[in-house]
Amino acid sequence: MGTLYIDRKDVEIRSDGGAIAFYTNGKRDGGVPIKPFKRVVICGKVTIDSTVLHRLADANISVLLLSGKSLRFRGILHGRLHNNGLLRLRQYEKALSEFSVEWSVKLVKEKIAAALEFLRDVLERRSDCRSELLRVSTTLEGVIESLDETPLCGKERLRGLEGGAAAAFFSAYTVIFPPSLGFNKRNRRPPTDPVNAILSLTYTLLHWEIVREIEVIGLDPTIGFYHDFDYGRESLACDLIEPLRPLADRWIWKLFRERNFTVRDFSEGDERPGCYLKKGGRKKFYLLYEQWAGDMRGTIRESVRELARIIADKGVVKGAKIEGAKIDANTLSERE
């Protein structure tokens, strides 16, 4: 269930039986077995033999490609994906039905409730921010009440309520970090301070964790319910990450509160605009992320499976047959 991070400049990656071998200047300087991994993250400039990609594909290991220092997403490679076309047809039908509104309301309520719970927990630690935390908590409570009163509101109004709640949340989120970090608002492309740099990287990795689970269960990541179709965007993954954002925000606040990262772990504008983790900081982040993501992956997997159950109108997930136009018993098994 592990992840292999390859973040070494100018390394050559070759296949060696059931292992991946690393070469620098033509000399082997390490290797790891393929079997324990579910995903490989490759950062920056490396040379990779095509046989390595073949072996990873055969083992159903996903490969995520990130650019060097900025760690921006560049692409994802999979082996054979699920062949469940009928499940995708059901997904497209649901996307055009009232289900998309009902499910979107549920999604937004979960996100705001998680954000509210986080702020209430922070309030117990940060009496110096009490006024702002209470103000924003009251705002979020009001949004949840509005959603309870009009649970089938249109998507435009829903997006307005969610956007207002997100803006309010970040007005409180920024004040619980030390001013020395320069975190005054959410920004990206490029992130301009250490907190935004970690937020962007964490959201990127979470997004592609979700895309992977969506694809192996047999759904189409581009067809969402809350986020409309947008060319080239994985709208369903954008949907499913929303309730997880407050959990990521909580974890990132904890990272800085416990001083896992300081401004010394980041470089700002030395080669390009923005604020990015230095190499040592990236190594530390990967280890911490894997510790946190272990529990999150179970949550993500179950969220995707539950959505697939709802779309298929079935309550079970393993070993099914397709009979005519029906999804029988367990068509929703993961690609093994």
C-alpha cells in the first residue's frame, strides 16, 4: 500500500527483475522492489527506461509525474483500467438528473461541517483569536442552517453559499498561523508563502489519490455532479476532495504548529516567482504526508465505493455479473 517518491535530479531508472534500480553517471547506486508499492511519484528531471513503465503497468501501479521544484502536476500513468462501461453510463445519467443537486448539497454540508468542527477545536487552543474564530463559526453555522432549510436549492445558489463559507473560513484560518509565515490569503500558481506552498502540494497529491480510486473502481473522473464538466478537468475528483479539504487544512496547521516546517525549509523567488520547499523540506514532507495519508486513503476509497454503489443502485461491491442492462451483485470490484 506504499508510495515510492523519486525526487533526485538526473537519475536514471532501470528495470531489474522485480525491482527498480537507480543509476547516477552510469553507476548503480540503489534499488527497491516493485511489489510493496501502489503508486510512484516522480519529481523533476529523470531518465526512465520504458521497461520500468511496463512493469509498473503490469503491477497496476499508478505513476504521478510532478515538475521539479514547483511540484506542479504534469501527468498520471496507469495500467489497465476497469472495463465497467455500464457503470459509467449510469454515472452520466445521474449527472443529468436531480441526483446531482441532492448529492452536491450533501457534499457541501459535509465540507462546511468539517470546517466548523476544526475551528471549534482551534478555539480551545487559541483564545487570542477568539473573536475571529467565533465570528466565522457563526457564519458557517448560518450557512448550514440555510442548506437545511432549502436542501434542494439550485447549484448556483449552492456554489454561492459554499464560496462564501470558504472565504469566511480562510479569513479565520490565516489568523491562526504566525505572522512570520506571511500567510494572509489563499493563493497558488505560484504560492507566495510557506503555508500556501504546503496547501497546494497537499491538495495536488490528494486530488490524484482520488482520481486513481475513481478510475480503478470504473467511474469517469471527468464527469462530476457539483463541479460542471470542464474540458480537461477531473470534475468528479474536484467534487470528492471538497469534504477532505478541512481535514487537510487541519493537518497542515498541525505541521506548522509543531514546527515540522519553518521558513528555512522554503526558497522564495531565487530561480522563479513563488515559494517552494527545498529538497530537504520535500523529503521531510513526503514522510509526513505518507503517515497522514495512510488513514486518508481508506476514507477516499470508501467514499468512492459508496458513490459507485449509489450510482449502480446496489449495496455491495465485489464480484458481479452484467445481465442485459443490469448491474448484478458486485460489478463494482476494483481492477486487480
